[in-house]
Amino acid sequence: MGRIDQANSEAVTRMIDSDPVWVDVRPAIEVVPGMDKYKIFHAGLPDLWESICKLQSYTLTEVHAKKN
């Protein structure tokens, strides 16, 4: 087994053997620099509203409508 495989195996073992606990939970707007109530952050690449898929834009529009 190579060094990278060994390191990955060790990392996975440590995660599985860990006992995680919540330290603090706060709204993202309080802790994410540059975030405001008009920004939507997601795991993908930065994108323009015009180029996101229809399902994603529909979902975001519906969520916004239900909050207001």
C-alpha cells in the first residue's frame, strides 16, 4: 500500500473511530464573510441566475415565496 493510500486509510479510521460533538451552531449570515440575506451559497461553482438549471431556479423561487 502506497503512502497516500495509507494516509487515506488512517484518515478514514480516525473519522469512523471519532465521537463528534456540536461545539456551536449559528446562522451562516453571522459567520460567513460577505453573506447577506440576498445571497445563495451552494456547493457548486459560482453561477449566474440565468444559467442555473430550471429545477434549481424553481426550487429557490418556491422557497423564497414561502418565506415571504
